[in-house]
Amino acid sequence: MATVEDKITSAKAYLLTRYPFFGSLLSRINIINADTLYPDERVKTMFTDGKNIYYYTEFVKKSDLQTMNFVLVHELMHIILLHTTRISGRIGLVWAVACDYAVNSLLNEEFGYVPNFALYSQEYSNMTAEEIYNKLVEKMDAKKLASARLQDIVVCGRNISKEELSKEIEEKIIQDIKHWKPVSKEEEEEIKTLVKSVINSLPPGKISARIKELIEGPYIPKIDWRILLSKYIEPSFGNTTQTLRPYKKSLIYDDIYLPSNIN
């Protein structure tokens, strides 16, 4: 009889063959048994702390290959998209819901499947977690936003009644955000280096354009427009720091003169 470890290995092998980007990354990420590390959690499925993936034995035992693939890659995407770090002062629960919508929308495009216990809405297709977060905030009135109850956030996101909201989904997301920890700068660079190395090792066509687009967001450093502009302007003026005397014949207005030219 296959062990839990065998099932996880089989899932990684399947992904390596069918979805080499996901499979290659999962083979290099720590996947840790949480049974003894976090025995008191009410919803025992899988979660991430931003660096590692944790699983519970019973969840793996009862899950089929399709569910295993989805949940493993779901947690992987939280890691490589740096969701635990990109929160940037946002309301934690709203951000966690936005990240789940973003990841599950992407995986629906990749796999053509979303488990019935996962947060998903077509409204958020092709949107980043930041864009979805802003949408959720717009839908919530000030009182709901101030209290930030998960029930209200998810109902706003999915357009469902509170009675339809699974208690398991609610507890799972609250549980997830508790484990999320911003990664250090060094750890962030390690994750980025790993992802870039996998991308570079794959032949063309083995990673979808949508995934590349999402990854480029947090991975390409943002450059201050003033620094970028100065690269094109400064050569026109040379590198002199000399203070120039005013050119008396270039009076512009009210004793304002242009500087003299230097030959």
C-alpha cells in the first residue's frame, strides 16, 4: 500500500511530466509533515509559511491525484509569488482571500479544474492579488472593512449568501494567514533565483505566458522614473558640476537669466 510520502512523490512526478515548471519547483521546495509540528489545527489540509509547504497525513490519504496536484501547486504559487511579503500593510484576511482568488483563477486556466472547497470566481480572472484586493475593498462598506470579518469578505467576493459559505473554507483561510510570515530579503532572493533558474532550464512553451507575466511583477525591480530619466538627460549636460554665471543677454522674466554656455 502506498504511503503518504509515496503519494506526494507521485504527485510531483506527474507534475514534472505534465507541468514541468510546477514539478521542477516542487522538487526543490521543502514539503513537511505538520502532524506533530501543528497538531491543534482544526482544518488539517496543507499550508505554507512563505518558504515551505506543510501537509497533514489524513488529508493526503483521502485526496485523489487531481486534488493533490492542485493543492500542492496552490501553496507553491503563494511562495513563488511572494504573497506573504507583498501584503505591504494591507488587511491580512482581505489580502489572504485576494491571493486565493488570484492563485485559483490561474490554476483553473492551467488545470481546467478548481476543487469545490477552493475560493474561485470568474470575476477575478486575469487579475493580480493587488487588483482583487482593491475590488474586495471597494465592495465592502466602512464598517465591514474595519472589522474585516472573513465571512463578509468572502461573501462580497463570491456573491453568495453567508449560509453557503463553508465553515471549513472560513477556518482554513484564518488558519493560513496565521502561518504566513514575510520572508527576509535573503530568502526572497533565494526564491527568485530558484524560480529564474527553473524558467531558464525549460525549453520554450513549457511555461504559460500568464504565469511568466505574473512572476515578472514581483521579480522585476521597480526603477524610480527620475533615475531612469536622468540616464537620458545627463549626457546632454556633461558631467561638470561647475556653477555657471548668468548670461546677461538671456533675460527671461523679472531678473531671471539662463546660465552661460561652456565651450
